[in-house]
Amino acid sequence: MALMPVADALSAVLAGAEPLPQEMVALDAAYHRTLARDLAALRTQPPLPMSAMDGYAVRAADAASLSARLKVIGEVAAGRPFERTVGAGEAVRIFTGGVIPDGADAVIIQEDTRVDGDHIAITEAAATGRHIRAAGVDFREGDVLLTAGSRLSDRALSLAAAMNYPELAVHRRPKVAVLATGDELVMPGSKPGPGQIVYSNGYALRALARAEGAETVDLGVAADTLEATTAGIRRARETEADILITTGGASVGDHDLVKQSLEAEGVRMAFWRIAMRPGKPMMHGRLGAMRVIGLPGNPVSSYVCAFLFLVPLIRALSGRKTIHHVRTTALLGRDLAANDQREDYLRARLEENDDGTLIATPVMQQDSSLLGNLAAARALLVRPPFAPAAIKGSECEILTLPE
């Protein structure tokens, strides 16, 4: 089977990936969820003109001269409006957030006044509208301020609350189940025996999925047998996972049984093997409603493939507006040789010049087992198939990795 180009593989992974059904959740549970429908304000904010400062509500015409002396006839605090109308020569003590009394059209801040019994003298002339927040200056009832497909930030939740929503319609979180395979794997904290290694892939994959808003299920590590691998696949279905991620067993060795197990369970394989480095032995298929992504076992290959393919899939199922990674440009930090037929994703360090220009320097050792280099990298430098040699200082394309 020929190697599939990366763009074609991503299209296959995303084919038919519609947003999951919506559900209502309380505001406190909506952080980083995806809004399922547009949100229009249920109220006007502020509903009435309000003071932006502590001071005195006055008629600007009465306070246009520094010789003005006004009688204080009452007080306004936030939540306690003044019921009378401000007349000629009068002022009302007002605090930030207080409703501007009828008749007043300006606020003089307290620092610009001098108190004399029940009167004030002003030390700076008033101006119409000064220090007043007009009704609706923030938003008006019916204004659509948050749109479907938006991922709800902390600031968006504050806005939704101010719009008077106690709960929001969001898309259901995709459920991602992660199944590792390999007799050689032992859990962190164990003492590896001869030929064994400490299992690490699942921790990065689940964290990456959770950061994108998914719910995760840890299916543990399956032994290198058809029975154990098949049992793990069945557990994923029992959990009603939307996505099953497998790691390891995706290559062509006698003990690489994932593809065989998936096909035996009825997975319709869309592709197996991609023209990319790292991550050539990646596969994808469907098992009913469950999408399956088979990742390589090498930790760097596993992470890079998950970043490139799993993240956009989670975003699509979550109903996000933007699902694709944004590619940016930087300047090469060192010379690079010409590339071969596979699209290359080089782990790179990023530095910023004084003028803000980014410098991307690929680490020298790009072996797909080197987690230290992956953890130190801040970007993937993308090299198209058959890209010519590039010199230090030339422009390159990068994908910024999560912090």
C-alpha cells in the first residue's frame, strides 16, 4: 500500500466529523466547552445611566463655572436609586455604580469639590455626560455577543452571566479512550526488567485530549496477544467512546497486532501508513460510530500524530469554529539538508529576536524515541516532501506546540 499524504490522511480522519449533540450545563461547568448556539443578551447593560466615579451628580449647566455653589439634597449608592429629580442649584452625592438621578446629566468627581456644610463648591467645571456610563454602553437586550462554535473562555463566562444566563447550551464532550499495547511496557514507578521500558505515551495523549476539552478513559496496557488487544477494543466500545486511540502495535512486526485485532472486530480501515516523519505507521478507521486512530509506539511519533490528527478531530466533534492548527513563519536557526518523499515535522526550539522575529532551531537529534528533545521543543518545523536544502536565516513554516 502506498504511503498516504498527510493532507489526505487528515481529510480522511475528519470525514463526516459532525459536532456531537448539545446539552445544558451550569455556567461553572461551561468553562472551555463549545457553545452550541448563538447567545443574545437577555438584558441591557447597564440598564440605566450610572456613575463611573464617586462624586456628585449635577446639572452641567449649574456647574459650568468655578464659582458655582450647589446644595446637596441626598445620596445615591449602587442598588439604591435617588427618587427625586435634581433641580437647579442642586447636587446629589453619588457613588460608583449608582443610578444617575433624573435631572442630572454630569458627575463631578469628589476630588474636584470642596464640602461646605450641606453645600459643595466645585474646583473644576462639569461637562455634560462626563463620568456617566450611558444605558446600554456595554450591550443591549437582543445583542448577539457569543456565537455558536466559540470555546468558552473565563471572560466569555463572565459575559454570559452578565447577559443573565444561568446555564448554557454546549456540545457534548468527545470521549477519548486510550489503549496501549506492548509486553515491554511497565508503569511509572516500577523497576523495568531486561528489555522493558516505562510507559509514557498515554499520559501525554490524555493530557492533550483533556486540554482540547475531551473526556478521557484510560484502558491501560494490553499484552501483545490478539485476545488482550481485542478485549481492550471491546472495552472502548463498552465505555461508548467517540474516539479510540491505540499506541503501539501499528507497524509490520510479528507482534504488532493492533491492525489485525481492529479488522477482526469489524473496523473499516481508511488508511494505514502516512508519508510523514515521525509517524509513518499510523492508521485510521471506523467501528460503528467510534473513530479509531492507531498511533505508533515511539513516544515522539505518538505525540506528533496525536497533535496533528487527534486534536483537529476533537475540535470538530466538539463543534469548534476553528479546528485546524494555525501555521506561522519563523527564520531557520541552522542549515537543513534537502528532504525526501515524506513530510517532515522537526522538533524545534523557539527564540525571539529583539524585533519580535521568531527563530526556529531544529534539535540535532530527531529520533522518534527521544522524549527529552520533545519536551524541550516549542514548535514543529514543517518540511514538505522533497523540500530543497535551506540555509540558516531563511523563512520556514512552524506549528507552535501547546505550552
